[in-house]
Amino acid sequence: MTHQTFDPVELLGERVRAAISAAAPDAPDDADAMISPSKRAELGDFQCNAAMPLAKRLGMKPRDLATKIVEHIDVTDLCEPVTEADIAGPGFINFRLQQDAIGTLLDRLDSPSLGLPAPESPTTVVVDVCGVNLAKQMHVGHLRSSVIGDTLARTFERLGETVVRQNHVGDWGLPIAMVTRKLQSEAEAGRVSLDDLTLDELDRLYKLAQHECRGQGKGLELVAKYNLGPKIEAELRAMHDEAMEHLAEAKATLVALQAQEPAVHAIWKRIYAVTMGACLKTCQRLHTRITEADSAGESSYAEELTTVVNDLVARGIAEESSGALVVRLDSPEDGGIAEPCLIRKGDGGYLYATTDIAAIKRRVQTIGADRVIYTVDARQSLHFKQVFAAARKAGYATKPGASQPSVLEHAAFGTVLGEDGRPFKTRSGENIRLSDLLDEAIDRARQDGGQQEPRPARR
RNA sequence: GUCCCGGUAGCUCAGUUGGAUAGAGCAGCCGACUUCUAAUCGGCAGGUCGGAGGUUCGAGUCCUCCCCGGGAUGCCA
């Protein structure tokens, strides 16, 4: 016995495996004992289903094998004596525990670890949780990512593994540059105070910036197609030109941000602080163990992207396709995924797949993850399939010196729907703020609880 | 078009690597209890496991095809 177990399934399994190798020397050493709680309580406490599949493999009659197993089994310290009468049907073997055996097993449970043995060598598990975006309120999607992810993390912690939470904060790229630019101009105009900036204010500026940079290309196409006249065209053209100006400014801001230009970078840092302050507070309200130490934003990978992409190109893993750079994954050994993974746009910009590949590299090769789990909405499952396959193809998913890649998995959860069966939003189509949702939940619970008088004590 | 995830009792869902009679909660019905507006306690009833083939001693579980619902699908994240 490798450790003191309290689990009758495990104990009986050991005995049955011993009996199997004595009864049938041809049987594989790793034969599954197939012990489970009895389906029919009147026949016993536990049952063994191993005789049937094993007999098939060995070319024996299942009942004969069951008889031989029973002849060789030794469970005198655990169970009532097992005889041929305990073989039922095609070859089920029934066990009934002794009364005092149960007491002994329960005593073993009464330890600080509650019966869970610590792993001989703990593995490192990275759990991707939360995933907030700068300048945006958290919404119901973050609820699941945070709560489910943190629960997975706690489970592995309880099992004795080394757990590293990673909050992949969306803090980089053109959308963030747009708000940064917007906030900068609003602050310079004295319309917004950087000192008492709130997330609500940021959320508003984010949407405004998005709106300002949205071009009218589609509208102009329609004008041309349906010949709507020069007046409308001129109006749209003016709007479009203005949007393109805003977009150009945002792109310039992105460049400034990447160059860590002090003025712009200070604005960005302010956005970061305000958003993460609110986010971590919400994580705390949810009783998760997600902290600032777990934040590993997209910005932290910015420097590594070019290195990664160059490496992929140099080793022929990435190739050019219609001006963009892709990793092909359609061959069976790469995963047989028809859609190639896009890692660089035609304009030279990187995509979220690029960042995610760099993140896998860091998580596996620097943090030392044996397993990386992504708690993210199910709609992104193709994205993760691609990114995992690309990282494996590049060797980024393998720890230095390891022969096998680490386990990469997407713990997908579904979209939160409202009563109408559509994604949970307000009537006007806005996301519901997670902090409001929590306020209301607490409020309602308080009301329901407060209205009722305490029940008479029963326990 | 292709791919992914679902389809199990009226509703919401469990169902171990294929194993004995497919389960639970709620709703329903019968009864008990009785100050407390979903969630007191018994009991009963409730099923072509989406459909059709196939593999197997044995299929809700594995394979093939089809139907229905949702999602994704090269330059957003």
C-alpha cells in the first residue's frame, strides 16, 4: 500500500487486482478492478465488474473467471467472506463490508488532510481566470470566468498541486489606445479629472472613443449602391473623414504607448489603476483569491511578440498567406484544424492569438506549468484549439527537458442568458455591470432573509 | 458549406473507462403536519434516453447516417 487510504473502492481494487493476477496470470498488470458502490443494496455494499471485460479479452467465460477471482481473493480484514454465492448474473462480484471495518476506515479520514494524500511530486497548474479589459466594467461573463476559475484553482490547491492564477488583463492594443487618447484630450480640456477618475467615467469614454473612430465605409457603399444623392454622401464623407482622423490619432497613441512615452504612459497607468482597483474589489466580493499578483496583462507580452513571430517564421512554422502571417494546422499531426491560426495581420499588427501563444510559452517554459487551464466562454473554443495546436507545433507547450507537451485545456462555460433566452443584457442592449448585479443579489437576499422570522432551531 | 457543443420525466439537470431494475430536485397527485407568502414530513405516479441502423453476452454511454436547438468560422478581442 502506498498510503493509508480510507476509500473502500481503492482498497478493494488492490485486493481484486491481486486476485486477478493470481487467478489469471495472462491478465494485464494494469487491469482495472472496476469497483463501484453497489447498484443493488440488498446484494452488497460494493461490486466488482472486472470479470466480464477481462474474460472477453482472455477468451474465458465471465462466470468462470469470477469464480477464480473469488477463490483467490483475500478480504478477510475488510468484508464478510466472499463465496460463489456472491457472484451474480454474468459475473458481478458483490462485497459486504464488516461493521468494524467501516469504523477503522472512518478513523483514517479524521486527519488534517481529511484523507487526501499529498502528491509525491506536486505539479504546477496555471489557471487563466477573470480576464477583464481596461476601461470596461466587469459583466456577467467575468462572473463565471472568475468563480469557476478560482474554484478550479482551489481544487488543485486542495489536492496539493502548485497553483498559479493568471489574470490575462486586456490592457493593450488599439482599443486601449483609443481610450487613452480620449482620456488624454478630455483631461487636457479640463472636462475630466484624472485624480478622481472612476470606472464608470472610463467606461463612458471607452464607448465614446469606439464610436468616434468608427468609419462610415459601409454607409458610403450604400450611398453609392442606391444612389442616395450628393448631400447624404457629403455628410457621411465628413463623418468618415473625421473618424479616420481619430483613428489615426489612436494609432499614433498606440505607438507612443509602445515607446513608453511618459505623458501617454502616465494616462495609461491611471486607466490601469482605476480599472484594476475596481476589478480586484469585485473579485474580493466574490470571495475569490484573485489578487494583483496574478495580473499578467497583454501589455506584459508586448515585447515578446516580435521575438515569437520571428522565431516562428525562421523555423518555418509560420508562413505568409494573402499578406498575413499564419500557422497552418490542417495536417493530422498538427491537430487537423482546417482554419489556420492568424498571428500577424496584413498591416503588420499582431492579434490576440499572437499574445495567447506568447502566454503559453511563458506559462509553460518560464512558470513551469504542467497543465494550463483556460476558464473562458465556450464561443472561443476554436480560438483555443488553434492557439494550443500552434503552441504545440512550435514546441512552446513543452517544458525544457520534457518529452511530452504540457496539458493545455479550455474549461469552456456557456453564455449567460436572460429570461428571454438571449445574452443577458439590459433592455437597451447594455451589459449589466457585475457590481450592480452583486449589489442587487445581496439586497434581495437581505430582503428575503429579513422578512422571514427565524425558523425554530432544529439541529 | 465545414467544424464544435447540446437533445434523458411536465421543467431544470445527474448518469464513472459499455454492466444488474436509467436517477435527483422542482412541478403534479394522495396523505400527515400546521402562524410565517418557492423550498415541513411521508408516499404515489411520471421515460419510444431526438430518430434509424450497426458493434457487443450486454448500449443513455461506442461507430455511421439523419432531424432539431445553440455556437463558431482568415486579418476585432
